[in-house]
Amino acid sequence: MPTMIMPTMIMPTMIMTTMTVTYMIMAAMFVAIMTVPTVMVATVIMPRTFLLRVAVGLTVLVLVSVIMMVFVRVLMTLVLLMIVLMRIMMVMAVTMMVFVFMVFVLLRMIMMLVFVLMVPVLAMIVPMVMLGGRLPCLPGDQVHATLGATTRLVLDNFRVHGADILYPGVQNRGVEILGGV
């Protein structure tokens, strides 16, 4: 009898440990992949006085990414724990367990797709917002102008004004979206 109980108790722990390590590695890869190009582009295109704003934007990006990964991780753990417990108690039939597990896998894929799409969008939008709505693009680019104006209106509270105070003449570089600050 102990030989049958032992694998039942060890398997959930092994699965959860493997999932935890996998998702930590994936989160680190996503953050690194999106942070490095953003910093490189910011260093080349933007004046050095704006690097404070870019640093704040990247910090927000990393925090949102970590929160998203923690949310996915907790959701996966709860669903997997529910499946394992119901299977151990023999409450759920095998077909029902397979169905719930497939729903869980589908939900996990949707969450990961949202995360994969969210990180590049944030990597593009957050530094723009930190620039105060001014984008390093051509004056006639309406798509970029609309995107900059929208993100500035939505996330106006996250802006950093230190660079404007220290270097008031630098704020006119790039394309002005919503007027002066």
C-alpha cells in the first residue's frame, strides 16, 4: 500500500516544481528580450536627458510582467490542485478529469498569448508615455500620433517631470502630440 500512496503524493509536487521553474525562466526571457532592445533604441534615438523616464517606463514594464506571470502561476496551481484532489478523492470520473484538464490547458494558452502580446505593446507604449506623449517619428504619422495621445491621456499619472525641470529646452525634441507641458 505505501508504494501506491507515495507516487500519488510525489507527482503533484514534482509537477508544480517543474511548472514553477519553467514559468520563472519564461518570465525572465520575456522581460530580458523586451527590455534589452528598448534600452538600446532609447539610448540611440532619445536624448540622454530622457533616460530617467525610460528607466521608469522599463520598471513599470517589468512590474506588470511579473504581476502577470504570478497571476498565471497562481491560476495554474489552483486548477491543477483541484484536479489532483478530486482525482485522489475519486469524486471525478476520468473523462471529466480529462475535460477539466483540457479547459485548463486552453485557459493557460490564452493567458500566455495575452502575456506574449502584452509585453511588446508595453515595451513600445511605456517609453512613449514617459516622453510625455512625444514620439520620435515623422510629423505626418497619424497612427503614431494617435497612439501617443491615447497613451498619454490614459497613463498621464505615471509621467516623470524631472527632466523637464532640469532641461526645459530639451522637451521640444521629437513630435509634439498634445501641446506643451
